[in-house]
Amino acid sequence: MRGRQSLAGGHKERWWQVSARSLPLIGSHSHDVAHTELLRNEHFHLQNLAGPGPKYGTPMEPKFRPRSCLYILQLSLSATVLIQFVGLVVWRAASGVELPGYVVLYGIFNVIVWGWAIALLRIERRRALLMDRTRGHSAVLLLIWALAFAAENLAFVSWYSPHWWWSIDTAKQQVEFGLWFVRFFCTALLFFIGLRAPGLPRKPYMLLINEDERDVEQSLLGADGDSTSTWEGLRQKLRLLVPYMWPKGNTILQTLVMFCLCLLGAERAINVFVPICYKNIVNALTQHNPWSSLASIVCIYVLLKLLQGGGAGSSGLVSNLRSFLWIRVQQFTNRVVQLRLFGHLHSLSLRWHLGRKTGDVLRSIDRGTSSINSLLSYIVFSIFPTIADIVIAIIYFITNFNAWFGLIVFVCMTLYLTLTIIITEWRTKYRRDMNLQDNNAKSKAVDSLLNFETVKYYNAESYEVSRFEDAILKYQASEWKTQASLAFLNQTQNLIIGTGLLAGSLLCAYFVSENRFMVGDFVLFGTYIIQLYTPLNWFGTYYRMIQNSFIDMESMFKLFEEEEEVKDEVNAGNLNFQQGKVEFENVYFSYTNGKEILRDVSFTVQPGQTLALVGQSGSGKSTIIRLIFRFYNVQGGCIRIDEQDISKVYGDTGFPWC
């Protein structure tokens, strides 16, 4: 308890040092508010540090717990392992299979261990445990997952045993193999996900508290730091993309979209039948079939290859036809997005247009429209078809070969996609640093050449060359990291592909030697796997491009999120212009709070009358004209034209004298 009090005391002393430096910068009223808020925040933290529950550590504030689907997956996998142990004992007892005592003890022991692991996983998320760890799960929990995963790997020791699951014929073998696979898959995921600890903060809890106090002070001082993830709000972004893909109100384009999707499905079917035809050709040649039947199979194979293209549908007849028909849909998307955004920008107030950066707005429009087309193309015609091909391949191999081939394809594809995404995310920082160093080197060269005369005055040629050389060396160091990480990604992908191809080929060759498969089946497996891996080589590129497209799309959607300052009322009508009488009645207006431009202004301009507005700069002459055209809404009073309040008519009605 003494240690906890000293910890709280040190925490309090540090807080007073920070607040003494920062709070005097605020005005008297805001100083009191900030002081009260920080005292309340500090009191809450001290209660947490010395609060109840010393047995299980310090309670953690909910705002410091990261939201993660992987944490839910951890709980689900742990519960699955626990339930399957209970299910194993119940199944053996219900089916009349012999139930030795060690099996019962083993099941009870696992239920206790996994129940304790689930409880510890939940406690670690809700409390900062009193142990020596900066981040991540406790050593006890990691040890449980590691031992459980290692125990399931012991099954591979009996790989060469005839009693292993080479032939899954009886119901007992099927159930035992299924339960083992569930345990192996769940414990593997738990171990590897546990190394990342997705449900726990990335920093120690005490450091998070200290940083949070500084954030509170900065927010009270008016500081703003916005750092959101690219993938935040992914569901909402995808929902915004759907209307641009489906051309509402255009039957012809809707028909084109449906036809393109049908062609996409036809490509998936062609990718299945090409290896099958290749298998039939090999079997026909090995069995010395007559020329007539062999010629028909070869013609069908060539026709399918013509439709498929050189790789996996990348340049075939079907793919080219789909790309050609999609041009009109793509143009429709470009037109709708640009027109909608252009109209929205015109509906914004003059206040926003005076403060905008035209170059940034134009770049946001260009990048946003192109990013939407890129996203639709990558997601609909690259990512989804690749995933569909993987699922179809797994189902095909399980159905026509056996479960082992489906398992090999599933494991290899899962590892391939997972490691590709992880390594691509990891190497993004090197790519960003390389671009930064490249810009730095170019800026040094341009600045030095533009200031050639100054460099000559100070005889600084060698100094400028040295600075430029340092910039180039930094760029090349970042470039080396980028290229090395790319080579590492490619080698990792090749290793996974080679391992999966080796395992499947050896297993297929074994079945061919046992006369359970034909030679054509071996050829089919190799052809299908290579065909399946071809589009995956671009998966990392697609992932990076999708990430960049989301970034470009965010800036455009931020323009859509700009709210209209001048809005029409629900029951607004058109302006009924008659003679042009203009009335200002007790009008109040200010561009910013606390600085009134117009205060209780009232005057009337009769039809045909001329009125001169005279005053010094900033007195509100131009403001009156802008209010008549309803560039802004008044804060008080009203403006009438021919006895009609202009705030109750449509803003796009227009004025006859314009």
C-alpha cells in the first residue's frame, strides 16, 4: 500500500509541474474552467490508482481500451477450444466408445485451464495488472497458448504411421480429425494473435494517463490534433461507393452492370474448367484414346484458353469484353460524382469560399473521382474474384480429391494473404520516408540553384555539394530499405507458394503411385495452383492502391461533409418579384462572434429610388449587398423584397435585376 501511495504522490507532483506552465496562458475565465477540469480529471486518476481491487490490479478506463475485432476473435477461439474438449468427452460417452480415465482427466484439466485463460484475458483488458510488462499479454497467458499450440503439433510426429489420418473412412476418424483440426487452427491463431495483443493498449497504462492529461490541457488551450486511421469507417465508405456503382435511373447502364457481373461469374467458371480440360488431355494421351475424341478435347481447351487469356483472365476475350462494357459505367460514375460535388460547392456559403484553397479543392475533386473508379475496379474486379477463386478451389479439391488438398490450399492462401497484408503495412513507412527524402533532396538542389548568386558570394559551392550529397545518401538509404522490404515480401510469397505446391504435389504423387489418382490429376493440381497464385502476385499492389484510394477519397468526402450555412426552409417558395422594394428591418449581422458589423440597421429603398451607402472601410457597405443576395443569413431582424422575407424563399430563385 505504501508503494501505491508513493506512486500516486509522484503522479500528482508531475501534474502540478505541467499545469503550472500551461494554465497561465489562458484567460481568467477559461483559466478557472481549465483548472477545475484538470482537478476533476486528476482526482479521478488518483482514485483509479489507489482505488479498490488491488488483488487484480488497477481498473482501466474504458477510453484506453482499443476497439478490436481480433480481441473478440480471441475470446471466440478460446471458447471454441473449451467447448470442443467438453464435446469430445460427451461424444465418446454417448457413442459408446471406450472412455479411459485419463481422457476424462485430460478433458477436465483443459476445461479448467482454458476457463482460467478466458478469465485472465478479460481481466487483462479491464485492469492494469501489477506485473513487469510494458505492453502485450502476460507471460502466463502466452505460455498457455504456446504450450497448447505445441501440443497439437505433436500429432505430426506420427506422420509416417499407418494409423494417422491418411484415410478418413469411419465416423470416429472423421470426428477425431475434425476436432484435432479445430484445436490446431484455434491454438495457432491464438498464439500468433496473442503476440500482437490487439485488445490491450499499445503503451503502459501510466504513460497513457500522463499523455491523456497533456491532451486535456492542449484541448482546453485550443490545440487540435486529428489523426484517424485510413480504414476507420470502412463500412460507411463502402456504403457510399454503392450508389456510384449502380446507375440509378438509367436502365441501359444497369443492364451493362448486370452483364459485366455475369461475365465476371463466367470467368470464375472458365478458371475451373481450364485445368480440368488439361487433365482430360493428359489422361487421353496416357490411355492412347482415338484421335477424334482427343481432337475435340484439345479444341475445347484452346477455346477456353482463348476466353480466359494468358494468365488468369487478365487479357482474355471475356475480360476484354467486360472492360469495354464497363467504360460507360465508369464515365457515368465520373460524371455523377463531379456534378454532385460541383453543385454542393456552389451551395456552400461565401464564408467558406473566401477561406478555401482552390488548388486543394481541385486536387481533391480530381483525386476523389479517380479514386472511386479505382476502388470499384480493384474491389469488384480484382479482390472479390480472387477470393471467390480461392473459395471455389477449396471446395473443388475437397469434393473431387480429398480434405487434405482443400486444407493445403486453405492454409497456403490464408498465410499468403495475411503475410502480404502485414508486410505491405509494415513497409509503407519505408516508402513514405523514401518519398520524403526524395523531396528533400530535390528541394535542396532547386534552392541552391535558384540562389546561385548568393552561393557564389559566400564561396559555398563545396558546402552545397556536401549538403546535396548527404540528402542523396539519406534518400538511397531509404530506397534500399524500400527495395529490400519488397524483395522480402516477394521471397515470402514465393516460399509460401513453393511450400504449398510441394506439399500438394508430393501428396498427389503418392496417391498416383497408389493408383488412387491418375496422372491427369497430378497435372490438374499443379496447373490449378499456379493459376490460382498468378493474381495473388498483385494482391499486395492492389492492397496498397486501395489504401491510397481511400486516402484520396477521404479528402473528397470531407468536401461533401461541409454543411450549407444558408439553407432553405421546408415550406419555402419562389420569390414573387413585382416592383423591387427592398426593406431592412432591425438587421443584426456579424462575421465572427463578438464583432458586429451591422447592428439594428433599418432602411427602405422604394422602387426606382437610388440609395448611396457611404462609410469608412469595414463599416458594412459590401456586407449589405451580400445580405441582399443572401450570401449569409442575418442573426437578427429580416430583409424583405416586395414584402417577402428572403429567408423564406428558395435561394436559387434569383433576382430579376441580376
